[in-house]
Amino acid sequence: MMLLHTRLIEQLDYDPLTGIFTWRANRRGVCGGAIAGAPSGGDEGGSKYWLIRLDKHRYYAHNLAWFYVHGVWPVGRLDHEDLDGWNNAILNLRPATVQQNAANTIVRKNNRIGFKGVRKRKNRYEARISAGRKEKILGHFDTPQEAHAAYCAALQERFGEYARG
């Protein structure tokens, strides 16, 4: 059974500025005003998102925030504009495709070059970007900075406000 908007509002309060949900006083065994939910088990032992259990179902707090404010479930994914999965302030959330969500990321910790969209090929640096399910090679460059600049330009052109090089 899908959670109804009236049930959500009956059980939880939501602060759109902080993104924090608190339980209402009518919940058995929980004091009104207590913060709802807990961190999820995220990547590399970290907690990437906030989960709230309601009526024996677990929901990501960002999806509940969208539903609480807009009265409809998000279609597809939601992107945390500031990259903080715990910041569920409504102004930090925006609808996104899988590709847009992936464009709004930082360079991975295991990236040996230190730049998104760049890999070393022989004695040069290759800039590449994913286009749908295919990778598009943007060119080969003498320095990683030049390759990264080409990647950033292509990322901006393709993803606009979601681009984070």
C-alpha cells in the first residue's frame, strides 16, 4: 500500500528550511518533536541518505520531503544540489534523471589523475564523457588540466545546472 499524503502529514512534521522531519505527539511510544528516522548505510561505511520508517515501510527522507511539500511522489530521482544526502531542505532537492544526478558528483576518491572525465592514455590525457550508455571521447591532451577543461565544457553543455566538474 502506497503511503497517503494525509497519513504522512498526520504522523510527521517537516521543516522545509532544515529538511528535518519530526514525529507528531500522537505516535505511541515516541515523544512529539523527536527527530524521525536514521542514517542509511551508505557507500564505504558512510551514511549517504536519511531513512524514515513509517507504517512498516522505509522511505528516503528526500522523497518524503518532496511528497510532503508537493503532494505527489517524485517522478524518477531527486538530486541533492549541494551533494549532501542529509540536507533534505526542499530548496536543495530537484528532479533529475540518472545522468543528471551522476553529473552532479565530485571526483571519486580512487581517481588517480584527480580530475573527473580524464584518464591517462600512453603519454597523453584523454577526456571522455558518458552519452547515454556510450562513452564519447572528447580528445587527447598534453596535460590533465586541458583534458579536464574539455570535459567540463562538454558537461556544462550537456547537463547545464547539474554539471559539476
